[in-house]
Amino acid sequence: MSNLQFALLVTVPVLCFLVIVVAYPLGYALWVSFHEVSFFGGYSTEWVGLDNYVAVLEDGDFWRSALLSVRFTVESVIFTMLIGLGLALILRDLRGRWVWLRAILILPWAVSPYGTGILFAFLGRGQSGIGTAFISLFGSEETINLIAANIVVEYLALGNAWNLAPLLAFFLLASMMTTPSRLYDLAAIDQINRFEVFLHVTLPPLRFTFFVFTCIITVLSLKQFDYIFTETQGGPGNASSVLTYQLYKISFVNLELGLGAAMSFYLLFLILAVTLGLYFFWGRREARNA
């Protein structure tokens, strides 16, 4: 068997699988976005061209949901980076009998977004939540509702970061382990304080890992649905109705499939634009320095 035949034998089944599970649904969604789909009196479709795309842009709820998605994503990235870096620094300093904690700290990443949503919904409630339990230790009978309209996006971002940060922490830890110990020895000789050691010795090798995970967390957060659905269902009111939840309501509650399909492509364009922007303004510089 020639190299070409072997390559075709390996790649063709994978390409066929991708066509089935990716290309066909994407193509069908594109076709639906140019039609008005009706289920009353039987299934029927009517060609409407770009009307669905225009209607989405004229919908104020779409822009509000898009801004909520961007807000949720930015806060998720910030929280994940801070928590992941903190965990990595803790894991790096674990020695001896405390090494087993590394296995414990990775557990949040093993929890599904659905499970994370249920957990944080319980922890955020005013009557049974962690905030109320904490202040009750000081004798207070007040309740703290973390799923309130003014802070619900921040609470969602924190739960999302709790789920994703352990994975980032272990990749950061792996990068830290590759930093030559002689750099820390030289820093000690020069009597550099701990913050300067972190800034000039520990942090530089981690920048490419930060870039990669910023892209990953951005994509995962922008398309996040099941976690938000199980935790808040877009509430209170519509305070956490991000773009994916708005898509769910339009497509599967209101059954406006054409409008929902058009909105899904705007979400796709947003994800592509953000990731390409991250690459051009950050990734290329890190690639040159790597």
C-alpha cells in the first residue's frame, strides 16, 4: 500500500464523518435561515431571502442578549485566568503528603456544565445559598440572593470559571515546571522580591498558555447554554438571557426556526470575529516570541 493510499484510508472516513455531523447540519441551518418555517396546518417553508437577517438586526432583544454574552464571556475569561493562575501557584508549591490535593483540585473540571448549573443554582439561592449561610454564622437573619438581576451575570461567570479554571491550572503548572530553576536561583542572588520574581520569571513562559486558553474559554463561554439554562433559565426576568438562551427561546419556544437560524449565524460570526481578533492582536506576537 502506497503512502497516498494509506493517507486516504485514514482521512476519508474522518472527512465523511465530519460532513455528516458538521457540514450537513450547518448547510441545513443556512437553508432554513432564508425561509419562514411554519408548523400550523402542516410543515411548510416559504423563501424570504435576507428578511430573517434584517429582522434580527432590528430586534432590540438581540442586541441586549449579544451585549450580555460579551459581558459574560469577558468576566468568565478574567475569573478563569485569576482562579487558574492562583491554583497553579498553589499546586506548584505542594510537596510531600499534600500532593494528593492536585487530584482534588481537578475535580470541578470533571463536572458537566449541567451539573455545575444545578450546583450553583442551589448555592446562589437566597434561602439556602452560601451567602445566607455565611452571614448566619455572625448571627444575621438576612438573606443574600446571588441570583439577583444586578449581579446574576457575574455569578454565572464565577460558576463558569469554577468549572474551567482547574484545566487551565494544570496547563499553567506544566509550563511552570519547565522554567529552569537556575532563574529562581539568580533572582534570589539579586535579592529580587517575590512579586518581581513572579512578574519577570514565572509569568513570561505562561503567556502563550494564557493566549490559547483565552481563545478556548472565549469560544466555550460565547456558546454556553446548558449551564445557564439549568442555573437561571435566562432570569431573573431576562437579566441573564444571553444570545444562546435567546436562540433557544426563538427557535424552540416560539418555533421561529428561520429567525433562530439567522441569529445563530450572527453568533457564529461573533465567535469567529473575536477569535480572529485575539489571534491578530495577541496570538501572532506570542507565536513570534515562542
